[in-house]
Amino acid sequence: FKKRFASQLGVGVDELEGMGFHVYSAGTGSINGGRASAEAIEVMKDYGIDISRHISKQLVQDMVADADYVFAMSPHHIPTIQAIAPGQKKKLQLLCPGDAVADPIGQPAAMYRKTAMKIDKCLQRIVKMLLSDYTGSKE
């Protein structure tokens, strides 16, 4: 997301925070401190992204409270997020509306690649929406 969004803004990924964009990745079932799988690292290299130093974070109430948007991978994540952060339902959306994104953990790299392609397609919609919100707020 960061790479795609920064590219559309015409800036580097490292410039997003200075512009007020804070992007986090956290899971409802993640354990803090987990590393990306070898398959995920391999597939993300295809996108020109190095996640070899990525460390997983568990989603907590403050993250949701501070967010403008929270994108869930599948519908079953929504009630879990609502339980973590009651009263934040308006911020929650599915990453791919009408289509859950299955976690490829334990699968071969081909499944990670298929999942990455699906996520990338859905991110295109989200980036377009956020750019519209961003440019609309500057007018």
C-alpha cells in the first residue's frame, strides 16, 4: 500500500508520514514480533518491496481509535475488530468488498503470489478512494 500510494502522490514512501499519512499493518490473530515468511519475502520482491525486516503487530484498540480507515482481510475479522475497539464500526471496511482474502500461511509461494495479486488489485481501489479524499480536502 505504501509504495502504491506514495507513487500516486509522486513522493517517496519515506515522505508519507511527513505528509500526515501513517500506515500500519496489524493482525487480529498476530503475535507481536513475528517475522514475514520466506514465501512472503520472495513474492514481495516481485513488487520491488523488501519485507525481510517486517515484524508483525497485534491490532489494539488505540490503533483503531487513531485510524481514519481500517481495512479487514475478510468478513470474519470485522466482529473481532469491533470487539477490540468498540464504537469504531464506521472506520471498518473490507479490503476487497464481497471477497475475503485468505491467509496463505503454510502454503507454497504460488499461493502467496495469488494472494498478493488479489490484494494489489484491491489496493488500487483503496488508493483511488484515498487520493480522491485527499485531493478533495485540499480544494
